[in-house]
Amino acid sequence: MLYSKVFKIILLALGVLYVGLQGFAYQKEGTAVSAIMLILLTWLYYKEAEKKNIYFFLFLITFTIAHVVNFITFFTPAIPQGDIDYWYFFNNILYIISYSFLMIKVLTRLNPRKIIKELFVPIIILIVLDVFCVIIITDTAEKLLTTSEYILEFVYNSIVMALLSVGLINYMYRNDNKSMLFLIGSILIVFSEIIQLAYFYILDDSNLGLVYSFLLFVAFLFLYLQSQQQYSGPMRIYVEDTPET
């Protein structure tokens, strides 16, 4: 028990260090710390989770590999202008796969027929909003991307927005603590990704690096907390009064 607490304190300390390094624009060092932190977090989930979810575990593994690959790219030769950056594509595809695993984790526990029946209108609204947001967000970096890079960014942003929508639908359906924690984690991931996009393509400001890394760190904190809980099942928000006869 003491060992587990010490291990978690170390993870929190690494998280604070990661945010601080990103805030001071030490990207290589921050990426190294985040990769170590994710490796330890994945190991902690594997060792301590009483009921492991295979999709959440695959999410952690894939996301960790993506961060390790991201760190490796700091030591690879610079890509000449006009050449294809295969590391860029490989890394972003890993992130897409990881977020997809996170969505599948939730979707496999939902009843599609009931969801569509009870939340048809909210689902349609979310789809329209997702399409609108993805187009707006991706277009901010359109002039800096090649056609293939733009397509990849569009798919990437689509998956991130879909993750938020899945988290919101899951919470609307279940209305319990686990789904609420997942929704908060999803919201933080979306904001982190948007700010990261602005940091990389629009405004090179270390403050943005601090914000997006902090949001990502807190997002993983919420996602890990929800992984330690069980769904309580769909809960009705309102109870209709039965008229007296």
C-alpha cells in the first residue's frame, strides 16, 4: 500500500516537472519526462487495476509508444523541405489509434439501439457541431500543410472531436461518476489538442506550451481515476411523479 502511494507521488512529481519543462520551452526534456511518466502510468494500471479494460490498456500502450517515438524524433536527421516526414505521419497515426481505443472502450459498453432512441436529437446536433469544429480547427493550419498532411490533421481532429462527443453521450446516458470523469478527461484532451495546434502552427509562445501540457496532464489524471471505478448503469435524472388516484 505504501509502495503504491509513493509510486503515485512520483508520477505526480513527473507530471509537474513535465508541465514546467514545457512551460520553459524545453521540449526535448519535457517529451522525455512525459514518455517516462506514461510508461510508469501504464505499468501502474497493469499492476493495480482490479478489473482491467483491454481497450483502455491499449490506449495507454499506444499513446506511450507515440510519446516515445516523439522523443526519438529529436535525434533524427532534419527532413529537407519538400520531402515526406514519415515520422510525422507515423506518430500522428499512433495518436489516432490510441484515441480510437479510448472511444471503443466506451462504445462497447453502450447499447446503440437505446442510445439512438433516447438521444437521437443530441447525436445529430453533436455530429453537425463536430464537422463544423473540425473544419474550422484544421483550416487554421491549412497554409502550412501539404495535402496529405492536411488530410491527416483532418482525420486526427475528427477523432479528437468524436472522442468528446462519445464522452458526452456516455455521460448523458449513464449520469454517473465514472462517465463524468471520462467526460472531463475528454474535454481537457480536446482543449489541449487545440492549444497544441495553435502552439505548433500559429503562435510560438511558451505559455501555450505550458497550458496544453498542463491540460494533457490533468486529462490523464481524470482518465486514470475513471479507470478505477465501475459504471453504475444508466441513471434517470428526473423522476416523474405518479399522480394520485
